[in-house]
Amino acid sequence: MADAQDSRVGAPVDPKPIDQADPPADHSGSSKRSSRSKKISNAAELITYIYARKGKPITLSPKVVAVVCQSPTLDPPEFDELLRLARSDLRLAVPVQLLLVTLGISDTALRASLREFAGAVLRNHPAFSSQQMNAALRNLPEGPDVERSLKLISSVEFLKRQPLPDKMKRSKRELAGLRVNVTYSLALWFAETRGLKPEDLADSLFLSLWQTDGDQARDALKQFRLLTANHDVEAVGAACAVFKRRADNMSAAAGRAERAEADALEKAQTLTKSVSKLREELNNREEQVAALETQMENQKQDYENKLAHARDDRENLRARVLRRLKEDVRLLDEGVHALQRDPPKVRIMEDHAERTLDALRKVIQQLEAEN
């Protein structure tokens, strides 16, 4: 196991448990810690070592991880014994580091054991004893969502309503330390169990824990003091990097949206011109159709008028021809009777025949003239 780092990302603000004090300075360097890490051979010893660090950052060497992966499970007696050890950490200074180690493990079995133990630690802590927090930890459908859960657990008033020791409730320092640790622990639990991304985690932590009140946000001097008060440069840098990446992504998305908007406006203008042109063409076509309909109506009326005249002419012609035929038949009939007399009167027949022929010639001339 590697030495503790000088700076850490996402570590508790004050990792000292209320019932433990930091051990005396170890001037022998990392030799004792190294010898201690060499003894880690299974999941139970790994968790014991994490709790021995009392919330200080932990970095596991690949060799240690490989050894622990050979014995990744916790039997019930070990599990119960480790839970008793965890109960002494009332301020929950250790689960943050426990969950960070869990997030860094790729071995499925070992990661599952660490996750199961971390979940049991959180569920057994008084801060998470409410029905809402229990449902959130178990990822139940009726539980609050990530943002609501973090806002609840980061509320001092909410923590005071939980069955915490009275000494902790009366101490602002103790309650503030617990507030930070439980919020970070729950956030990392969501990262492990719900696949929460760093960007989303940073947003939720900002809204629930990091965001300052309105007066501080408007006071430049207070902002300068807060910006320069934290000496954990890597932690501040990591948080800022997440927000900067989010801001860059949003800026890029805004740029794409602006370009898309410009393209859409250009297309809209083109479409508007096309619509105007089509509307003009449609109006012209409608006028042409109206003119054609008028022309067709006039032609229809003209045709009906001509048809009526033609019918009248036909009736008149029929009447004239019929009269002429009747008159000619009468003359021919008289001529035939004249020929049948004794003696036959040929002259009468000749007269009637000539008259009939003359009349028929006139009718033929009239018909030819009308055509």
C-alpha cells in the first residue's frame, strides 16, 4: 500500500472521527505503513487497513490488489466484526475512502464485497436511518432521486432529526463534519451503484453542498477568502476541471445550436421565398383555371345555343320537306288516277310530274344553299 498523498480529491473536510485522535507523527516514514500493507491478503484485512487509516487517502498497489483478489469474499463472522469496527466511526470519515477504493477495483468479486460492506455501513449509520434514505441507498423506486437524496442528507436540519448522539447534534463542528462526510459518501455510493458520472456528481454536489448563500456569492472579498482558503489544490482543481469541462461542452453545444439556428433561419428564409413563389404561381394557376372555366362555360352555352338553333332548323326543314313530300305525293297520286281513266289523260300526268320535279329541284337547291 502506498503512502498517504498530500492532497486528495473528494475527501472529507475533517476526516478525524469524533472518538479518535490522529496518531502521533511517525518519523520512520513509510516503512511501517509498507510493512503493514504487506500483511493485507484478503478483503477483511483490506477493510481493516482502510479503517486504520481513519479517513486518510489510500492508494493500493497492483500487487496488493492482485493478492486480495485471491480471497475477495467476507464470511459472516468477518462481516459482523468489521461492522462493529465501523460503528466507532460516527462521523463517517472512512466510507468515502472505502468507496473510492471500491470504484478503483476492477475485479468483480472483490468490488461486490466492498460495495456490499460499504452499503451495510451506510444503512447502519443513524444519519441514514430514515425511510427515505434507506430507500435511496437500496435504489428502490419509491426512494428520492439523486439530487433530492443529496439535498436531504446535506441538510443540517435533516441530520438533527436523525437519532444521532446529542453531543454531535449540539456541536456545530461535529455536525458540519458529519454533513460533509455523509454527503460525499452518498454521492460516491450513487457513483458505484447507479453509474453516476463525474459531471453529474459535481452538479449534484454543487447544488447540495458546495453552493454558497446569496450574500456570499455577491461579496467579492468573501469569495476571494473562500477561493484561497482551501489548500487542497488537487481537490479544487478536480472540481473546477469538471465544471470547466461541462462549461466547454455547453459552450460547444451552444455554438452548434447557434450554427444550427442560423442554418435553420437560412432554410426558413429560403422556404419562405419558395412558398411566396409557389403561392404566386398558385394564384396565377387559379386565375388561369378561372379563365378556362369561364371560357368553357361560354363555349358550353354557345354550344347549347347552337344546338338549340340546329334543332329548330332541323324541325323547320323536316316540316318543309314533309309538306313538300305530301304535296308531291298528292300531285303524283292525281297523275296516276288520270292515267288510269279511260281514255287515260296523259297530259294531266305530265303536268303533275313536271310540277313535282320543279318543286323537288327547289327543295334540293334550298338544302344546298343552307349547307
